Amino acid sequence: MEKLSLNKLEQYLSKAAWILKGPVDAADFKIYIFPLLFFKRISDVYDNEFNNAMEDAGGDADYAELAEFHRFIIPKKCHWNDVRVNTTNVGKALQHAFREIEKANPHLLYGIFGDAPWTNKEKLSDELLINLLEHFSQYNLSNENVDADILGQSYEYLIKHFADLTNKKAGEFYTPRSVVHLMGKIIDAKEGESIYDPACGTGGMLMECVNHLREEKKDYRTLKMYGQEKNLTTSTIARMNMFLHGIEDFEIVRGDTLRLPAFTENDELKQFDCVIANPPFSLKEWGAEQWVNDPYGRNIAGVPPKGNADMAWVQHMVKSMQPKSGRMAVVLPHGALFRKGAEGRIREELIKKDLLEAVIGLGGNVFYGTSLAACIMVFRAQKDKNKKGKTLFIDASDQIRVGRAQNYLEEEHIKNIYKWYKDFKDLENYTKVVSQQHLKEKEYNLNIPLYIEKKVEDNLPSLELALKDLEQAAEEVWKAEDKFKKLLKEFELI
């Protein structure tokens, strides 16, 4: 049997969105399509496992149904095919199947299907749901017919597709793949390490660390993945994303990271080798009142302002780094680099602790839902000897391809930025290695133009050369005029 291609899967998922178009807002497509895709996948995988066990057991169905042969348990009357035969109250049948599957797999699948209003017939008529189920029934999504990696890639395509459709708020759950790829290269996850994203969205940053090891032909299954996400739908999508990529050693928890962090050990924050995130920019109501006496000691450099959580995320992530191997990369708005007051004092403390390794300024209009330019701040618990007391500034504002509605980081741009980061040396117009003393002189303001002055090559000639060119041009004009007059005289026109 020929396995499904990525292109075919992408078309298959796009058509599902098209079926929903009209009665359902584009912003809500994901809450219906992702659970159905996951339901179809686990039903097909269950059938595949059942058939293999039946073959081994010589046709003993009771034996083939034993839980040890299945990744997930699917209770009686809760399989895709059981729901598919319904022609009335289809939404109710789907909802029942989802809840029973979650109950049967409490440790792995609790709440994974989300809370979409499947029984709302104004939005989801029986006819629409039947069309959707029939559409998804076209292909077998078991491991024999589709690779987990290809399914995961098509799933990421669908996440981006929704980001394109719902541009306004897409940034809340989708970071452009190119930015994620750059951050994955900078973090450079190693086999056996722990990876943590405190604002994990749909899990793209965590998956990038997996892909990074895959590209290096290393064993990505040795990674231990942790994520926390406040939004219910987005957190369930992140969990499905992991399963659909074939990742098993992960823990993604729904919750408010700044108010109630999910990962703790002995009443302290759990610490990780790699910490990576694109938290919501300049979050207002984030729980500043709790940070005055934070039980987890995250106010290591001070309490961020009540109306802006950018430096709360930074401190939470710094505190979550392993004291020796820890490194982190975080996407922030440029304002986090230079705003004064409490944020300025926090920057000062973090710089004095010699934790800030690099500041990378990205081009504008790269992120969904905002035309603002963003930056990446890179921190390291223990800097290399040649980097101690120094911070690298990178101005990558021109490393973009300008698009009509949005700008893009291409592969060549990522290569350039990563090379500058690795080289850790001055490069005119692009990079500058700055000492702590220099940062102190600038009052710990990290605004990139303070350290990298763009030198514009105007290539204009000197005044003397310009005058000479002008005289030559004038002489040629007079000669041409004389020639023209002679021609006119020959024809006796003057």
C-alpha cells in the first residue's frame, strides 16, 4: 500500500476547513477539525493494532482487544465507524465518543478533545457533520498508511492555514516557522535533555527541538518535553500535535504559568536544560501582586510593572534554567529592550549576573497579527569563557523578504543570523560584541541602534568629479545641437 503524501494530506485537511466555511467562523475551524483528525487517527491506529494482534492470536478477538496491544483504549460503540453510521444527532454521538475515550485513557487523553459545542445544530447541522465525517473517512490514517512525521507536518500546515485565515489573533497560538527554526538552532538541544516552553501554544517550539535532533540524525526520542499553555483549545492542540508526531515522552499542562506554574519539585520551580518560548507580548493582567512575595523566587531581579508581563516571562524562564547546562531563547517586543523603570532595573540585574548572551533584532511584520518588529533574547546559565562579561548584539532587521501583507525570514536569512550568532564577533552594520562596562555606560539600555550604527554606502562621486561630468555632458549637448542644426539646414528647413 502506497503511503499518503504530504501534499495529499494537506489538500485533505484544507477541504475539511472548506466544508465548515459559512456556518462556522474561520477562527473556530480548529476547535472542530483538530479533534476529528485526532479521533480518526486513533481509531485507525486501534484497528491496525487490533488486526496485528488478531493475526498473532490466530483470530482470537478477545485477545486482540486487550489493552496491552493498544496505544489508546477505544471503548465499545465509541470508534469512528460507530459514530459514522449515525444520521441524526451526529454531534451528540461525537461528543459521547470523545468523553468516553477521554475517560478510558485518563492519564494520556484527559480533556484532549476540548469543549467545542458539537450539539449546536445552528452551527453544526447533521448534514454538515455527515459531510465532514465522510470527508475524513476517505483515507486510512493508521501507521501503515501514513508516517507519523508526515501526519505531524500536515497538521502543522493546518495550524498555519488557520493562522493565515484568522490573522488578527493567530499570533496567540502560532509563531512563524522560520522564527521557531532559528530559535531551535540557537538552543541546540542535545540527546537526553529536557525542553520546556512555559507558553507553548500548539507546541511548535517543542517540536522544533525534536526536528533539530532529527536533522542531525540523533535520537529525538530521548528528549523530555514539558509545556504549559493557558488556553484550553490551544493546549489540547499541542497535546494532539505531540501524539500525531509520534512523540511520547511529554507533559503538556493547561494553566496560567505566571500565576500557577505547573512544573515544580520540592516547592521550587523544576529546572530544564533548554527553555524556549514566544509568550504573549506585553500581557497586562498577569498577576503582579503575587510576585512581590513570589513563592518560587522568580523575582530574582525585581517585580515587573503591573501592566506588562514581558520581564515576568524572562525571569520565570531564567529561574527555570538548569544552573549548569541551562540556556534559553525568548521572543519579545523591542520595548522590552529599552523601557525604563522596573523593567530597566530588571535588565540591569540580569546583565550584572552575566546571564544575557545575545540580543537579536528581527525585521518588522514577520509575526501574525502585529506589524511590530520583535527581538530574541538569548540567556545562558554558564557562558563560555570567551563570552563572559560580554553580550552580542545582532541587527537582522533587513534579513527579510518583503511580502504584500507580511514579511518572511527565508532560509538564507536564518543561516546568516545563526552564523553571526555562532561567530560572536563584530561585523560592520550587523553585529557588535559589547562589554558589561559599555552596557553600564548606556544605563543598561539594550536598544540595538545604540550599539550598531548602520553605515550607508552612498557611492556618490566627489564634487570635482561631478563638475567634470557635468561639463562633459554639456559639451555633448552643444555638439548634438550643432549636428541637428546642420541636418535641418541640409533639408532647407531653417
